[in-house]
Amino acid sequence: MGLVRFLRGAKLLGQTKLVPGMTIAEHGEDAGVEIPTNCTSGNCGTCMITLLLGEIDVPEILPPGLYEEIVEEGARLGCIGIPSGDVDVDILPPI
Ligand code: FES
């Protein structure tokens, strides 16, 4: 079983067990860490976090809330991003 950890900078804010199929924002609720969301459908970018470790797939056709350069910096969307295995995320966007 994997672990989803939420950090801000070097500070660990919370962690929770990975539940397959659940989004990062939902894992945040379980961990007691609020990921701000708005559209919850990949459009607005409000829920953007930074993937530090592990894997969160992005759709082949990027949703409006993401673009190539920031994805390379680790940007993912909490509302639609589903972790596979252990992940560490910073709750702030990469830039
Ligand atoms: S809440 Fe709008 S992209 Fe996630």
C-alpha cells in the first residue's frame, strides 16, 4: 500500500494511505490538508500542486488548467490527479 504525503516546503503537513482511484484533493481531505479547489474538473488551475516524488499521470491532452512547461516542473492538478503508488506533493504550484 502506498502513502500520500503533503508538504509545504520542507514541512510535512499530513499524510494518508493511498486509495487507488482517488484524487490528490480527496487524499488531502483524508490527511486533513486542504487543497483549494474551484472547478474540480481540470479547467481553472486553482488546485495546482507540485509533484515532488512518485507518479501522478496527466491526461495525454492537457486540460486547460495545465500546460507543458509547468507539467515538466512537476505541476499537477489536485482535483483530477490520481496518484499511483507513493507520492510526495507540495501543496503549492511549482511557479
Ligand atoms: S479545481 Fe479547477 S483545475 Fe482543479
